[in-house]
Amino acid sequence: MSNRCAASSARSAIGTIRAVLDANGKIRALEEELDALRNVRIAATDRARATQTAVANALNAAADRIEKTTQMLNRTIGGGVAIG
């Protein structure tokens, strides 16, 4: 093999190695970004669940207050006259 051919092969191999290293770096960066996005999704899901629970609790509390108010208004006095 001539020196020119050997040098060309070495440059080609170095170029291939650089491309592989560059691709590996990009893959690592994408994996890190994917992990970050997963963490954001998990946090958003947790917040959504907490919000849903808080809204459900607030609606249940309001329903209880409405029911108690309705019962109080429907109580009757002696002769069958409703209060309110």
C-alpha cells in the first residue's frame, strides 16, 4: 500500500471515528433531554392529580353545605310551615 493510500485510509478512519464520537455525544444529549422531559411530565401529572383532588374536595364540601342549608330550610315549625 502506498503512503498516499495509507494516509487516505487513516484520514477516512479518523473521520469515521469523529463521526461516531459526535453521534454518541448527540445521543447522550438527546437521552438527557428525554429524561428531563420525562421528569417534567411526571411533575405535571402530579400537579394535575393534586389539582383534581383539590377541586373534588371543594365541590364535595360545597355540596355538603348546600345539603345542610337545604335541610335547614326544609325543617318545619309546629303547624307545618317551612322556615325560610
